Amino acid sequence: MYIEHRQYTFHPGKQPQWIEAFGSHGFPASVRTLGAPSFGTFTVEVGTINRFVFMRGWDDIDTRDAGLAAREADPQWAEFKKLSAGCIMSQEVKFLKPTAFSPIQSAKGFAFRREIGGTGMVVDHRTYDFHPGKMPLWLKAYEEIGLPIQKRLLGQLLMFGVTEIGPINQVVFCWLYEGFGDRDRRRAAMAADPQWQEFMRKVGEMGALKQQTVMALKPTAFSVVK
């Protein structure tokens, strides 16, 4: 199974035009023709702004070309391209493989179930880059020690994937919160937890992490994750 992770960066002032066109034309055409469920569509609230982040899933990656061809022939998709022309400045695509502990394991039958309270949502989107050869040990420690602590103290884990095609030695994952205040309170409680402190000491001694990048995302009105 592959998670296709895409980031589109817009020319300043063009994001609203593109989002409106995608919500009314591009997204419905994609859902109808691709055969790959959406795992959420978001805009960047904090981080590199004027950016749209979205994910979709492929159980059989060999069906991707046929799905893209079907969408390309769709009249609604053609209209979307007209409505959104000239908005995008750059695009980034990478393929992720879900880890064994990722909540998303299959595209088939995916239906998001909200486990956090409230009605709002902030997505804590994280990209961790590792020194070569160090990622497997960090992932093992995280699955066995770090993740159980976070499940107890943080929000809802949406997905956790390792980059298969794109920048390697990299993981991408998303935690969901009710809002920024909810995130801050939960992460403060985690930082004060003795078990978490011991986990941080353990992974710190590995010298595995090279860089950490965090973005705060907000779901679009048409996102299936919200």
C-alpha cells in the first residue's frame, strides 16, 4: 500500500481561487475517477504558507496510471484545470509506506472516524529526517516506548509513513488536535511525563535525528478528515 503525499505551493493571493476550483470541480472529479480514497485535504496555517497538503491511498499502485488517465479524460477535471490555471508555483510529490503501527493500513474501505473532542481541528504535520542507517532503531524505540506514551497523552494519530520514493531516511506523520490550545496542553503534559523523558533520553543517545520540520494544518471545507 502506498500513501501519495502531495504539497502544492501557490503564488501569493492565488490559493483561494485554486481551493475553490478544486473543491467544486477537481476534488469531485478525483474521487469519482482515480479509485484512490482521500486521506485529507489541508491548508498550511503555520509553516510555509500559501500551501495545500493532501494525501490519497493506493492499495495497488499499478492502478494509478489508469486512474490518472481516467481523470484526465473527465470533463469536470478539464473545467477544473481551466478555473485553476496559473495558481500553482511549485509541486512536491512523494510516496510513503505506512509503518506497522500506522492507523491507516489500507485504502480499501477507508472512512475517517474522529476520536478527538470538540468541532475544530489542527493537524500537527511532522517530517523527521534521519542520518543514514539510524532510522530503524529510532522507529523500533518509538513503536515500543514512545508511541504508547503519546497515545495516552496526545490527540489522534492519523497516519505514520516512511518515505519510499522521495527524500529517503524520512518519516512523515500527523497528529490531530481540537485546536492549538489543546495541542499545547497535551504536549506540555507529555514533556512533563517521566516515561517520555526516559524515551527522549534513549533516542537522544542514538543520534538518529538530523532534522525535524513541523507544520500546522487546517482541514478544507471538503476534507474527509475534519
